[in-house]
Amino acid sequence: SQQGEEDPQALSIQEGENATMNCSYKTSINNLQWYRQNSGRGLVHLILIRSNEREKHSGRLRVTLDTSKKSSSLLITASRAADTASYFCATDANQAGTALIFGKGTTLSVSS
Amino acid sequence: NAGVMQNPRHLVRRRGQEARLRCSPMKGHSHVYWYRQLPEEGLKFMVYLQKENIIDESGMPKERFSAEFPKEGPSILRIQQVVRGDSAAYFCASSEQDYTEAFFGQGTRLTVV
């Protein structure tokens, strides 16, 4: 079944640095969404990018989508300790009536 | 507009008991999704429902698990005769329609003892 795969599995950076996480998927999609999950908590929706979009910004977040390579990246600029969390990409199949399928996530640690 | 509400937040059941997990979607959302998450892992899709209909249950175990989303009231994920392997966090998400943002609840952490 279709699945997003995040890369790297884990990322450790210092405050102020940028963090880049990548996601690859297998089949055509209608949109791709990024989520954040703090340890033991629910998922927070970060951003949705549609298949006809190439880039989207939200605050310190920048998401790109390359449908020819079936990949997306999430860039967090000027990271903060509070950005420490797991980040997941989720894709739908380009077909009505399908649910979001999640990758295994990237665990980001930002140290001060 | 309250977010997706799940209850209980924590549930402890003995082996063989039943677990009932409830999810109230965001106002105006008619699509509900259930996911299971084991420690240090991603979310595994279980079932997708719209009001009174199961759209996709391909991720649901064939036995002991069932889900419903009645015309009135919350969506219910029901696990009968729980076993230790059912211990996990169960998340519910809702969306307004296909291809729109899905918003998640805080999850129910089920522990089977």
C-alpha cells in the first residue's frame, strides 16, 4: 500500500540551525500533509500542499513538493528547542474515499 | 470550534475485557479516521468512516475490532476480548471532505494488563 517514508529517521541540531526532513511516496497523490507530534501527544497539522503546488510557506516552515520524484521536503528555519518533536508526512491516494497514510516519521531534537 | 475530542484519554483494561474508544469530530466534519500507534512508531491506518458508512476498513484486524459512526453521536472504536498486543495509542482524525486537512484528537492510550 502507498506510504510516505521520511528521511532521516532522526536528526539532532543546535538552536538557530535549519532542519530539513524529506518524505518519499510511491503512487500519485492529490495532496501531502505534514504533521508534528510531541512525545505522548496528539498530532498537530502543520501544512497541506496540493499536487499542483511546488512550494508552500507557513511561518518558519517551508514545504516543497516534487511530484516527478514523488518526494517532499519540510524545512524548519531558525529552529528552537520547542521544535523538538517527531514529524510525519501523510499522503492520500489520488482517489476519493481513501484515508491518509503516514510514514514512520523523523525525530528532531533541537538542543539549546 | 472545539477540536477533535477523544475520550477517555487513558484506558486500562484486563485481558478479555472490552474497550470502547470515542471520538467526536470537529464541527462540520463528516469524515472520521482511526489510527493506531505503537511506541516509537508511525501511525497505522485502521478505518475510515463517514456518517453511517464504513468507507475503508482495510487496516482493521478481522476479528475483535469494529467501528461505527452513527448519524448522531461520536464515532466508536470497539475492541472486544482485548489482549496485551492491543496496548497502544489510538488516534482519531476528522476532515470536512476528501482531500482536505485532517485534524487529530489527543488520542486514547489503551493499556491491557
